[in-house]
Amino acid sequence: MSQTQTDVVKIIGNVTAKAQADPAFRDRYVSDPRGTLTEAGLQLPPDLQFKVVVGDADGLPENTRDLVHLVVPVVRENVQDESLATAASASCQSTASTCFTVPSCVSCASSASTQSC
């Protein structure tokens, strides 16, 4: 069964929220984004790679058909509860602020097509 764009955005939003709340998880996400996203349930085409940046999207290069940049925003407050981080990052699912790269490349991540990136 193929994942919908909504499924993909939700999974990436949840992983981003957990990365904001848990520094050890964030470090793992940055060092192994593909493995982390796969473990979270995201179905990825074999040739699609990810680079995770902690901070903001300023100065990031454009995504390519085989490389997608994802951003874990820096949380200025001390978030100890993952559910609070999830709520705080809910904007990721409706705007481009947190997962700014997802809307432009979500179809290639969910359908294994690289034509839309």
C-alpha cells in the first residue's frame, strides 16, 4: 500500500518533533536520516537521500531529484515532554516552516517517483 502525502508529512512531522525534544534522537536523525525515517514507517525509494540540518533553512541549497534537505528547528524553550514538542511542531503539517522541503518532494518520497522533485 502506497503512503499518501499526508502520511509522509505526518511521519516526518513526528520525527521532527521527537528530534526537537530528544537530543540523542536528534543526533541519530542527523547522522542517519534515512534509517531514522524508515524506522518511523516512511517508505522510501532506494535512490532518495536526505540531509537533516539543525537550525533554520537559511542558506540551504535547493533540493535535487535525489537529495532532500529537512530542517529540525532549534527549540528556544526547554521541551521535556515529547507530546508538547509534537504539538509545537504541528505547523510542520500545515505550513512549510518546519519541514519546508516536504511539500515539494513528498510525492517522490511517497510514490518512488523522482519526476516531481
